[in-house]
Amino acid sequence: MNRNLKSMFGISILLLIIIGEVGAAEPVVYLDTATIGHRLDQDIFETAVNSKIVEGTLVQDASEKGGLASAIIAGSEAWSAYEFSCDIRILDAPHRSGVAGIQLQNKDGGDPVQIYIGSHEEICLYKSRGQLEAVKVALEKNTWHRLQINRRGTITQVYIDGKHIVNVPHDDFTGKIQLRTHQAKSAFRNIRASALPNATDVSSPNVINNSSFEYASSSSIPDYWGMALWGLHDKYWITHRDELWQRWGRRTENPFHGNYCMRVDGMQRVWTTMLYPQPGEKHVVSLYLRADQDRFPVRLNYMNWRGSEHSLDVIVSQEWARYEMKIPALDTGRGLIGIASQSEGVLWVDAVQLESGEIATPYQVSSEDTLRSEDSGVADVPAVEVAYVDNAEFVLDGKLNESMWKNVVPLKMVTKSGKDTSDDTVVRMVSDDENIYISVTCYDRNMSEAKGKIDHRDGFVWTDDSLELFINPSNRQHDYHLGVSITGAQYDSVMDDSSWNGDWQVATTRFEDRWVAEVVLPFEMFDLSEFDLGEWKFNICRTNQATQEYSCWSPTYSTSFHNAGYWGVLLPFPVEVTSKWKSHAEVGEDETRRSYHLPTLEVDGEPYLAYGIDWNVNELPGHEVYGAMKQANMNLLEFVGRQKKFQLHSIEDIRQSLELASEYGIKVVYRVHRQGSVSNENLTVIEHAISNFKNVDSIIAWIVLDEPHENPKIVRRAVEFAKELDPTRPAFINVTPTGLGSQIGGLPGDIICVDRYPVEFDGSTMKDIGDVARTAAELAGARDIPLWFFLQSFSNVHTVWRSVTADELTAQTYEALINGARGIIYYRELALTQETWQRQIEIGAQIQTLTPILVSDEVKAIRSDNEKIDFVCKEYNGETYLLAVNPYPTSEKVLFDLSSVGLNSGDKVQYLFDTEAEVSHDNQVVRDDFKPYQMRCYKITHE
């Protein structure tokens, strides 16, 4: 190295090196050149001319004819995939050929790749395989320009000021990147070099899934993107649906990246679904925008889960350009990005990226999208049966002296992408009647470098050498996130809320070549019920700070451990354990169980099978809403009231809105509380609602509480109080399946009502709808009261990454109906996508036809050879009806044995809804093929 320039490396030029992941996301570590010798290969290549550091900027002067200056080589021979970026400005170039940029060396001594920014010709030059080529770029002179390259495989992507310019092919270049200036005086700053995993690995700094809008499960609305609320509620769009679908969604109109971009035309704001960036770090949002006019105003937002918001206004032109918004250090690891037009016109969006740091790197799709697009064939997630011992003898000391560990088969830990780890991690799990016991031995060849600084509860333990556990019992809508530092410090949260502290214990011990953690998880900590008897989602992950290696039992194929879709499975626990989970909460007086025929409500003397939507927005429903519901053959609106002190509308306005429902033949269930908590003093809220609206004829019932989890006496008292105020109408509560299992307050009221949301929300499936319905039907049948269900039609929202498809709507609706539900309420508002809205219309018409059949007493027992298909067989007006649904995403073949209903060779079997074609049958058997989530209704007319 040139001795005169060695001192340059003691001056503070910042190089950013991504060195790995802390916990769930990759941090950025800033290192000055005096301390990075073991991370970057620094050298002077050829002859340096007047290279120096000025206020953190590297200045190179090679303005004489033929002059060449170079100063730093970033990177390493071993880097086969990497990113590099820097800002470049040509200060002075007396010759037209003056350039500044980088050079990539060829391993075998062949021609290098040279990527330059020109001073006079306004071009980006690159030289490969001995030929100099040029790409015209409209670059403003005498200003800073950002050069970025992204190398994977045999292609180097080149970006200037965030815009993709060209892909440079290469064969076998090294990972060294050299800064060079030719016949110019140039400046370089914000230099960043970062190694990436090999091209076969999956790693991306981008935490936004479907960031270039390539995927749409339903219609043209892209997955992971949506409107602010959960369903369609805007009165204009309700009556102009065709216009909505035309103006918003993914499009093939000149995308910047991939095959699609997103069009946002006339929308207030479009949001991502919930993102999980690393808390405590700065981040940057980058995206490509263009409009149908110049100087088009757009507002970008980042809103964290606690409500604080960071925004930036940008002016967009008619050409694709990249825009960046820096976000201060986050106080929570959950947030959303919003994009909104600020005037009339058309906006297109593409290649959106959220990453840690302050400088946007070249755009990459998220790791999950890479797996999805390449059809990588990821294996099924692993499953394990936790070994059971009777009354474990256990000393919590982190030494593993207990005999119970010896015969337990360890879990294998691999990298996030499923590869072997450099240091082994040995995990064993045992349970008795009270606890789960976990031992983890973390072998570490660099124990002297093991990092452990966190010494308090709920600190960011993943910044240490650490373990993280992710647990979701079988019927939960939330995950438990537990962390253990090598110091023994604990972190725990539920749904990212670290104010929750579970009653669990940890002990850690350091040895010469390893560290050990013992963890005790009481079952009581999870507040379990009989609805958690099935499989649990589970993962255990390790962070090794010295090697920057991140390992998991179940590989997450992502930069984040939080990729729940790839967590493994704990198989159901033995009955010795689960028998203690059943709640001892007080149940109703009538504990007998009957073979159920569930009643339904009656309206004007006719059976009333409720079919409608929840209305949970500030705007009151009017003609637009009721008219759309009538179009969809709906007969029920669940109206969510507001607590008295938060009332947004006058009593008279609410009354007029509810009375308007009668003009459209729609009944109203009034929900007194928005959700959850109630106390004795809140009984005034119940009195306020019922006393003001009990004379509204359209109201058919009162939902007194939604998902309550309070003292059973308070829950019962709330329902009793509502009945005292209005003894003429049913009053009841709505519960989750967990509430159903614990039978909160004995499930007081005149209707059993349960909610279940199986589409990317709580880990449940369509089949779970039927399982929960059967349990609820037993409770309802024992008391001879109806069963209602809240089901899922809501679209893209903060916590749900895609829309409910039309077929999924069908499957969950008929799973509920077949298993006893006599009321269906879709949460929330009207369906957003075109297909799902049309399916709501179709199902509404079908329910009108099926109502007298479903409420019929005559249930026939028949047999099937495929237990996956749910069905019910009824007699009505001398004819037999077989209603069946496939709740699985796979095609299924089925045989129905109808001998018990007297099916004869001359009888006629036909599809009631799908087609009027007859169905062949022989020997009293009907065979059929079911597509994924398909419903069939067979009508059997006896000769």
C-alpha cells in the first residue's frame, strides 16, 4: 500500500457492511476505515493521484489527460453475490471523456467490468469482454448521482439514481469493487458494500411481500395490499363497483419491474398489510412511481402500530422514477406503508421496498416472493411429538443433569434457508402434566466472542447470542414470542405487546465450548382450553453473533424468524396433559345433551335464516348500503353501536338509518358494544342503546357483548339487564372459539353466536368452521336455541394479507350451515372483490331456496367413503336433499350411500344449483368429484 495514503484510512469515511441478522431482521453496522481491516480488503490499485478525504467524502483528482486515480477496493475475493452502492459527483472534467465510477475485477485476469458515470456525454458507460458500450441516461450535470449494483449469479444489475439501467453479463468476477476516476476530479460518499448469500440461498432486505404486485388471489386486487378498512363501505364505491375495479388494482400497463404494477386512481389511500421491520433501527422506504401527468402530488406514509405516523410529499412525473422516504428509529416492530394521490389523476406504483438503514439498496423482491416465484419446492414443515414424563424431576440450573434428557431425540437445527449450520445446536423437549421443559445446548467455537449485554426483562435479547421461541396454540389468533439471552435475560410478548409477562423460567450456563439454556413453560401460562387440543405452531431459533449465523428448527426461508407460515408443528399433547386444560368456568343449568335439531328465529310467522353483513364504520348505512344488500339477497345487518360518550351521530339520525332498513326488508341486530370489555358501570351503555332504539321495528335482536373475557357474573348480568330493558327480543353475546370452550358466563342469551376467520387470520382452516360449529351446535341444541356464525368476507387489511376468494366464502358458509348454523353474518361490510361480491349474491339466492329445507326436522343418516366431505341430508315436501361441501383446497372424490333414504333406480338425482343436469347413480350410490372448496346440493325426486 502507498505509505502516503495509509493515513487516509484513519479518517472517518463510512463504509456500511451488512453483517447479518439480529433477531428477526438484518441490522446495519457502521464501521470507519480504521477498524474494518478484517471486513474489507483495502488497497491502492495502480497509482493514486491526489486522493484524500474531505469532510467524510473521498476526492480523487485525475483531470490530466491520461490520468487515472483509484483509492479503495471494497469487498472480498470470496464474495460471489453482493450489493455495492455509492454517491458519485464529477467536480471537474476538462476532457469530454472524463468519467468516475467502479471497476469489477475478473478472477482469471481477463477484462474487467467498468461502470462509469460520464461528465459531458450524459451517459453511463460499461466495458465488458473488451468492448466499450454506452447506455444513454439523462443525468443532471455537476450534481450527486447514486450508483448501485446488485450481483447475483452471472448478472450484475446496474442502477443510476434508483432506476434500473442495464444488466451486465459476466462469468467469473471477484467480489472486489474498485473506485476509479479517469480524466476528471470526482467525489465519492456513502460507500456501501455488503455480501449476500449465494445465489441459491434466499435473502432479501425487503420486508414487503408482493412488492411488485405479481400475485393476486382474488381478481386484480394484489395480495398484501388493500384499503384502510376491512370491507367495502364507501357509499360512492358501493354504487360504482365497476368503476372501482377499473380504477384500482394490479395492471400490465408498462410495469417497472416484473409483469405487473399497481394502478391507484381516485382512491384515498392504499396500504400494505402489516409489516414487521426491526424495532429500534432506522429504515428507508423506496418505490417507483409514475403518473398520467407531470407534477403529480403524492403522499407517502409510514404508520406504526401505535398510531404515530411519518409522511413525505413527493412530486411525480410521467416517467418511472424512484422515491425514498427515511423513517426514524422505530419504537415498535409493526407498521404499514400508505400511498395516496393528492389530486385527480392516475398513479402507478411498482417495486416498493422497506429495509433497515438510511440508504436504499437496489430493489429486490422479498425472500418469500422469491420462493413463491421460483417454486422452490420447500418441504412440509417439521413436526414433533413432545416426550411425556410423569412428574418430571427437574432442577432449573442450565446444567442438564436430569436423567429425563438422556432418552429424548433432539431436534435438528438448520439455517433459515434449510442448510447445515457451522455450529451445532441441540434441542430437547419434554412435558409432564404441568409444564413443557426445553433444553438447548448452543455449541460455539467462538465462545470467547459470545455477546451478552442484555440484563433486564423485555430488552432486545436478539442483539445478544440468544434463542427465540414462537408458540401458537391450535386455535389462537395471536402468537407468543419468547426470547432468551445468553445472560439469562428474558423477553416475552403477545402480538408484539411486550407489556405481557408470562410466568415462565429460564436458567443459562456458559461452558468453554458451548452455552446451555433450560426453559420451563407452564401450560397455565397459555390460558388453554379444550379448543387447544390440536397441533400447535412452534419454532425455536438461535442467533450466533460471532458468526452471524441464524438457525431454526423449522427454516423460515426469510430474513425474519417471524415468517409464521414456515413454523413447525407440535403434535397434540397426550390426554394426561390435555385433560387439565378444560375450563372450570360456570356453565348453564341445563347440561343435558340432545341430538340436535336447532331452531331458527321466526319473522311474520315464517322461519328466518339470517344472512347478512356486519356494519362497523362511522358512516351510517343508507339507501346505497341497503340497496346493495337487497341485491345480494341479504336480510340482516349487524349494526355496531357506539358507546354513549363516543357517539358520532345523533339518536335521531341513527334511528332514521335503522328504520330505513325496513323499506328494503332487512332486519337489524344491534351490537351495543364495539368489542370486549364491560364493567358494572358500563351497564349504562346498554341502557342508553336499548332505551333509545327498542321501538325501532327493524331491530330483531341485541348483541350485548362481543368477545367478552370478563368475570362470568358481569357477563351474565349484562345479558339479563338487556332482557329486562327489552323482554320482547333475543339478547346474546358473541364469543370466539376460545370463549365457547370456556363457556364464559355459561354463554348467556337466546342465541349461541361464534366467530371464526380462517383465511390467513388465526391459523384455522375451512374445516375448522365445521368443527367449531358442531361443538357450538351441541351447546345450542341442549338449550333449544339457534346457532349463528360470524364468518369472514373482509379483504386486505392490516392483519390479513389477501382477500377472501369466492370459493373460500362458499366453503366456510356451507361448513357452518351444514353443521347447524341458522344465521350467517359476514365480517366486515360488503365484499370488496368482484368475484366475492358475485358469490355473496349467489349464496344469498341459494339460502332463500334452502331455508325451508335446512330448518326441516327430517334429518336422514347416510354414509360416505370420504370423511373430508361434510354433508347433511334432509327431507322436505316428500323429496330428499343432500347438501355437501369440500372444505379442503384439494380436489376430492366421494361416494354417497343413499340406501337409507330409499334411493331407487328410477329416482331422479339432479344438482339443485350448479346445473340442471341429472346425476347418475347405481346400486343406491352416487359418486361425484368435488373441486377445492366446492359445494353441491343434490335434489332426489322419488318416482
